[in-house]
Amino acid sequence: MRCVRLMWTWGRGLSAPDASAPAGEPVPGKAGFASAAASGSAWTTLQTVANKFVTVFAMLVLARLLTPAEFGLASLASSIGSFAFVLAPFVMGDVLIAQSKRFDELSGSANAIAWAAGIAVCSLLAAAAIPIEHITGKSGLALLVVVAAFRPLFEAALMAPNTRRRIDLAYRRTAFVDGGVILFATILSVVMALLGAGPMALILPPIGTIALRAAFYWRDTRGRISTKVHREFLAPLARQFVVAGFGQYLNNILLIL
């Protein structure tokens, strides 16, 4: 039986500390950076391990509720989405992390580019959903592909606040939010399967997870992210985004293969 691999994408790596970090989160200087990195690694590991246990249990339950054909259909829709997301909006976060000291002046322009990429990829994949179903002959695949197509939109919404939190080294808050949201999505998958949602129980919750994280993160970073677009920054940021995006895309394809 094939099992769908649920990919929960979130902040990777560390960046320089920022003076605008929220209250309750330590902002280390150079001497305390190693300590902050260790603390961040501990919180990330704890959250990841805890969710892995819950996910494994949930997949065992789902294996009894869904048929191999339903797992296969969800896996196909997920793979199609992965191949289609050439320029994933979340990659823009890495571009900003590399220039973290300029986050305030670049965030608005970067956010605009991320949204443009998200809308473009979402539109193209959604438009191709019905032709893809006809070509593959898999009934019900089109709806799954349309739902999967919303992923880059929610990633675009998540990019700016997630990057702000990475710069702020807000590991503990991130672990709590991500852990809670992923737990909710895992439970939702089981409930949807029990209600007869079929392969949609494997596709919709991961997409919803990104949307919920974006909502929580924007609320947490309210007032600390500029959305003003500076036209002079659009072209340079777009070039960096395209290079980083294609690099990440090739890496993802190699992992899938």
C-alpha cells in the first residue's frame, strides 16, 4: 500500500538576531548565538518528534479507513502538485533571510513577488486539473489537483510572517503554533476519512495547515512587517527568487525521484 508523504514546510536555518523580536523571546548577541541555536534546535526537534508519533498513529488509522486506490489517488495529486510548483513562494523567505538586516525595506516588495508567483502557479495548475484527469483517466483527480493548487497561495501568505519569526529567533512560539496546527490537521484527516471524504482526507488538511500557520503568524507579527512595495527592489529580488526557486525545485524533484 502506498502512503502519502505529507510535507510540512516551515522555517529552515538561522539568521542574525533582530532588535524587534517579540516580548518573551530572547534576542541573543553574538556571544549567545550558539545558545540560541541550541535552544531553537531543541524546540524544533521536540515539536517534530511529537508530531511524528501522532502522524504515524493517524496513518495507521487511515490505512484501515481508506482503500489503496484512494491512497494512490491522493499520492498522484500530491506528486502533480510537487512537479508543478516550480517557483514556490516560501523560497522568497530564504532570499530575505540572506539579507535579514534589510528585511524592513525589502519585505513589502518580496511579499508582492511571492503573491504573484503563488497566484500564477495556482491558476496554471487549477486550469490544468481537468485535462490532467482526462489524460490519466483517474476519476476524481481534478478536484484533488484544484485543492492542491491552493498551496502556493497559502505559502505566499505565510512567507513574510514566517521569515520575520525566523529573524526574531522565535523558536518556542513557532514550535507551539506548528505543533498545535499540525496536530489539528492530523486529527482532521482521520475525522474526514471517518466521514467518507476519501482521498480528500489526505490532501485538504496539509493545505489547511499552511493557511492556519499564516493566520497565526500574521497575528503574532502584526505591525512589524512592512507591506510597502518599492519598485526599485522588485527586479533584483525577482532575479534572486528565480535562481533560488529553481534550485529548490530541482532539489525537491530529486527527493521525489
